[in-house]
Amino acid sequence: VQLVESGGGLVQAGGSLRLSCAASGSTFSINAMGWYRQAPGKQRELVAAISSGGGSTNYADSVKGRFTISRDNAKNTMYLQMNSLKPEDTAVYYCNAKTWAPGYNYWGQGTQVTVSS
């Protein structure tokens, strides 16, 4: 499985961005997917996750009500709509995919999101 993120960039506080994660390869093996982020000097943290069919989602408390995760399995693509962005959202955002048993983890290369105040 290969994952490629896109959509990052520089935005002012209060603005919006939409990240995309395109999956290729053995996409039939993908179960849950998620977005993680890592700010300088901090550990990578889960931002949002979505189940295989998209019917179940969960979010970090810090982004609830502002970010929306979704996926289009027909296009093998996952999205993260980010609204009301804050400077503390600045980080490299990574796409993650977990396969069905035995549950391998795959990562994208990351996309930079910078929110200016």
C-alpha cells in the first residue's frame, strides 16, 4: 500500500484547508484509516480516524467541531476538511492506513500545514 498526501500549505488563522490522501497498491487490504500530525519538538498524535466503510469516526478533542474526516473508497482516497484553523494546528500531517489482519500500518510522506496568526 502506498499513500500520498496533498493539500497542505500556508493559511491564516480562521482559514480552511482540505487534505487528501490517495492510496494505491493493495487497497483492498485497507481497513481503518486516519490522520496524524507532528509539530516540531512534539510526538506524533492522532487527529482523526475513520472506519473501513466510513460509518464510524473519532477525533482528538482539540479538533472536534472544526475538522471532518471522510473517505471515498471508490476513489481510494481519504480527506480531512480543516476549518477555523488555529496556529496550534501547525504541523506535518500524515496519512495512516491499517490493513485487515495481520494489521500492518502504512504511512504517507506527510504534508506541511502552517497556520499564521
